[in-house]
Amino acid sequence: MNFLGYKRPDGRVGVRNKILILPASICAADTARIIASQVDGAVTFHNQNGCAQIPSDQQLTMDVMAGFAANPNIYGTIVVSLGCENCQMDLVVEAIQERTNKPLRQFIIQECGGTIATVEKATRAAREMAQEASCLQREEFPISELILGTECGGSDPTSGLASNPLIGEVCDRIVDNGGTAVLSETTEFIGAEHILARRGINKEVHDRIYEIVHRYEEALKLVGADTREGNPSPGNKAGGITTLEEKSLGCIHKGGHRPIQNVYDYAKQMEAHEGLVIMDTPGNDPSSVAGMIAGGCQVVVFSTGRGTPTGNPIAPVIKLTANPVTYGKMKDNIDFDASDLLENPETIDEMADTLLNEMCAIASGKMTKSESLGYIEMAIARVCNYV
């Protein structure tokens, strides 16, 4: 099975062809927003971080910024900084160049003469880049070039019973065809980590799965909290999920059935053609999705029992549900109705083929519901409070 994408100079293949206006800190976020609004095909996001962070917290932000710029859905990047933030321009540029050799321009507000002067200069650069990007034509590539992210949010029992097993079947197909599939949400491994660990390809992967789970629980204990105080969420409970373990046993179905080849830290660069891997992300949907996309995912498949509008500025997020009531209420947001699986579970192979075909159509340019609505909300994982 193939899709139509864009070959990048670093060898990766994108499914979108966007110009990223990258704010290096919160102090540059509104300037980046103004620039992006002036250029067709440009995207940005509201970076709440980039300054007043301890080193480990800042590293998460740096990895997301560099990863967004390196994501193959991005043709090139315009970095905008204030000038005095911790995420200095040279640090951001160096981090990006370590991951990719795509077009890159930079503007510092304090050196350009303020907001208006920066907007004028950066907008001209972004328009030139957008013109260059418009000359590219989609080419045919096998699905082995895809790194597929998986997410679940607003879960209810239909997620674990039908939606997530369906995503797992699609992941198996991606892996069997030589691609990479990513299982995320470390907090939702708790109670099922032993099942995942048994699937690790070697002792290192086995031990890393336990490590990221225990590390997450210990980090919350440092502030006197427990994962179970906020997970399952009120919406999960209203939908019928009773315990975190029950939620975890449904969550891990998204990863399918293949051996786990690797465990990546949050937002680190993942490899194509690697099979099933795990990324250590929060259960929080926008920050989990952002971490996977920073790691190289071109497409994310996202199951929801209760319904969610979540999107992302860099990559298409395909929403599906197996709850017929939710699909009826949220057709504006949900791309794929999997509710037939509840009464006809034997049709999962056929439906997985249909979902894979839809994913390839979206990878080839079809817009998701969140893209058509312009949804770009996102978050970046945090270690601790600002300093």
C-alpha cells in the first residue's frame, strides 16, 4: 500500500508541506502568530515555555521545538526569538540542525527593531520559503516510510473493547509492511506494564518499560501526588471506566501484537522502518501527541469514546470512535466511525483495511476534521514549575 508524499533533503518523507514559524519562547509566540497569519501554508503554535526553566525542563521544550522543525511535514522553518530567553537562538538553531538540513531562517526581535520590523522581515522570508515549497510535487511512497503515532483520549469502555484493538490491527499492518508504529501514554501503562515488558525484544527494552513507568510514578510522588488522583479522569469515570488498571488494559491495545523494538524518551527522534516502539509521554493528549510528532510521526490515529476535537499544527490527527452515541453527537470532529465493531467484532480485519485506506488518503492530502476546523492546540510536557 502506498501514499503520496514529499521527499525531504534529509531523506524523510512528509505528508504535508508546511512552513513552520517557530517561537523560541513565550515572548516570541504572538509575533510568530502574526507572521504565520500573513503567509499561506505557514503554521505556528503558542509556546508557553522557552525561559525560566531548569535544564531538564528546558530540554523537553528544546526537543519539541527541534523535533517540530525536523518533522518531515515541514518544508522549512522560520525561528523567531525575543533575544534574552534561556532558549537562545543559537541553541535552538543548533538543535534543529542536529536533526535536519532543511531550509532555516532566524530573526531576533530585540535585534530586528521590535515587533513590526520583525514581522515585516520574517514574513518576507516565510513567503519566499512558501514559494519554494509550492514547487514540490507529491510522489508515491510505500507505507513503510510512515511513523504512525497512536493516542486515546476521552476514553470509555468502547475504547478498550473496539477502537484501540482496531488501531492495534492498523499498527500491525504498518509494522508488517516495514514502517514504525508508536505506543504512547506512560501513565496508562500502569497496571499493564508487565504485559508490555514481556513483549520487549530484549532485556534492555523489557527493563526500560518498567523504568519509564516507575520514573513517572516517582516524579509525581516528589510533589506528594499519585497518578491515580487524576487518572482515570472524571470523563473516563462517567463513561464507565472504574480503575487506572482497567484503563491501561484498554490503552495498550493500540500497540497491536508485535514485539516492542525500542523505548524513546519524550520528543526524541525516532527511526523509520523500526517496527513497534514506545515513547515515554504523559497521558495528557495534546502534550503526548506533540511529543510523538516531535519524534517524527507524520500521522496520528486517535481513539475517543467520549469525543474530543484535538488536532495539531504539524501533523494530521485522525479521530475515531466506537461509541455510536458519541459519533452521532460529534460528527464535526470525528473522522471514522468504528461502532459496528461492538456488535460485529469479527469484522475487525475488514475495518482495519478500511481505516488504513483512509489513513493513506489523509497522508496523501485529504484533510482531517481537525485540520478543516483549524485546530492547532498543543502542549509540551513539563518536569517542574518555572523558576
